[in-house]
Amino acid sequence: MHQNIQLIKILFSSGSGYTTVRLSGVGSRFDTVGGEAAILASSMGGVVGREHISLSSISSLSADAATSNLDALKGNLSCKLAGLSYESQMMDHLHSTAYQNGPTGNSLGNALEGSAESVASVSADDVASLLGGVNGTNVVVVGTGNGSHEKLVAEAEKAYGSLSGASGSKAVGSVADKSAFIGSDVRIRYDSHNTATIALGFEGASWTDPKAMPLALMSTLLGSFSKSDGLGKNVAAAMCQEVADHELASSISAFNLSYSDTGLFGMVATAPDNKLDDLLWYVMPNFVRLAHGVSDEEFTRAKVTLKTQILASFDGDVAAGEQMAQQIGTVGRVVSLTEMMAKVDALTMDDVKAAAGDVINDQDHALAAIGGIHELPDYNWIRRHSYMLRY
């Protein structure tokens, strides 16, 4: 096995064997046209991310399947883009406005799967060029379940053993240029719509940033709510209780996204067009109060919720393999569940207040919105409500 390829095998006593391959350095971030990484991932039976491609089996790193069937793959992707939800579209627009100035071929502002226009422009050479710089350090192979370790090693050696080593000393999960977060917004107004979807984000933390775990806890403190959940006003998170109590949105969810050099922390919501001002009136204080402290009960409940989410992300052989591949590709090693639980237990209120102070309190934000947004407050109003005048 090539010394730069990272391969692990987790064996369970029964069931089938599963393989997860994570290929970093190839993803929407590195698109030069837009959509070529998604086309490549589709041709290999995988899923594209912003900084990686995830495969469910070991396959040779070749663009032949994509280039030989390019028109069909482009057609399938165009159909998928036409059916994207407003939430997915706004998350793309949020990345686009927050990270506008990425260097060519390395921008988090690229749409995850391109646009209808860019996909139509993708050529076979564009897809083939994605794999040109891939080396052994970009490949992580994880086997889980009741499979043969020797067979896994042999298959990985056959598929990836010829890859060269890294050309430099670049750390795991790093990129050549740090993304610059720009406070800005993009608004797509349709007065004929009676609802609006908005995504609001602050600059978050990278995978290896000490703020990553406090931000994950902050996300659980803010919580999520949907009218279709059946919980009504009985949700645990204070922000979601207020949203449900005043019927301000049909759904709202906090998110915390980490990348190799930066992150996004915020919320996405779908709400009636005549309640957007009220929605932000309640949402912004709930964000800002994280920098000033929450109740002990909320803090304890959020820790339990975060532990539950972590454990759920490892539920099953496939999920466990995906999580371990992600960890190796981003932080360079497998982080045990015991260690993660200990990190959650070690979090203090001061950790949350410090992280919120750096990320939210009096900080610029990025926003993307679509629909009936005539009542959505302007950028300066939201910016002004990113802090409290407390003495």
C-alpha cells in the first residue's frame, strides 16, 4: 500500500462489509466552470461535497466514465438542479455571497452542483482535469462491517497504489488560500410569493479550530422547528419556542458548517411574507444572547442533545465509515466516541460565550433570501441587532 494513502478497517462480528472512500481536493470548491465535480462524482456513483467526493466503493480514479457519457450526466444534473428546494438554493447563494473573492479554482462560493448555465458549459477536459492533482494524501479508505481486511487492502492497492505522494508538506485538510468572509447579502424578490426562504450566516470555524465544538453546541442551543414535526410549541430550544408560539415560520433550523479553513454558522428558515420582520426581531436576540450566557437548564439539555446527535451519526456500519473517513480527511485521525463525549462534557458556559463573542457579537453577516421578502429588514438593521447595548 502506498504510504500516503490512509486506510483503516473496523471489524464487526456479523453483517456485510461496507467501504467508504473519501477523496479530498476534488469538490465544488475546486470547480473552474461549475458542476464538473458533481458530474465526476455521479459517474463514479458518489456524492459531491464542497471540498471532497464521497464514494461508497473502491473504484479507480478515472474520468473515462464521465467523459464517455457526458451529455447524459449533464442532462441528469440539469434536471436535478431544476428541482432543488429553495433551502438548497439559498445555501448555495449564502456561500456565493459570503465567499466572493476566492482564487480561481478554489472558492467556497462555487455552487455545490453548479448552475444550469455552467453545467451546460462543462466539457470533457474540465471533468478530466479535476483528477490531475490528486495524490495519495487525498485518498481515505475506510472499511466497516464483517469484511476481509486483506481483500480491502488489495483492492485499495490496485485502485490507488500508483498515486504519487504529496508534492509538499500541506497539512491534512488544508487549502492553499484562506477563504475571505465578506459581509453581504443577495435578495431575490418575488412579490407574487406569499412565503420566503432566508439563510443567515456568520463566519464560523474550520474543522481544527478550537471554536468548532462550542459552535456545535450553540447550534443545538438554537435548535430546529418544523410545523410538520408534530411537536407544535413544545420544542425545547428557546428560539424555536418563540417562533412556534408566534407562528413566525413554518420551519427554522440552526446550522454549523465547517471547512478546511473556515466555516458558516447560522440559520435557515421558511416563513410567511408578512412575518419576516417579526421573525428577525426574535431570531437575532436569541443569537446574540449566546454571547452573554444561557440558563443552566438550557446548557445541560443542549449537551445531551449534542451527544445524541454525535452518537446518531455513527449509527450503522455505513454511517460510521462515513464519519471516520471525514475525520481522517479533515483532522488527520479517527476521533473516538469516548473522546468526543469527553470534549462535550468539558465545554463550559465561558467557552460558548467566547465563541459567540467571536462569531456573532457585533460581527458582519451574510444573507440570502428568495420569495416575498418585502418585509425582510435590510442589511444594516440586522447588523445593528448583532449586539446588545448592555453595561
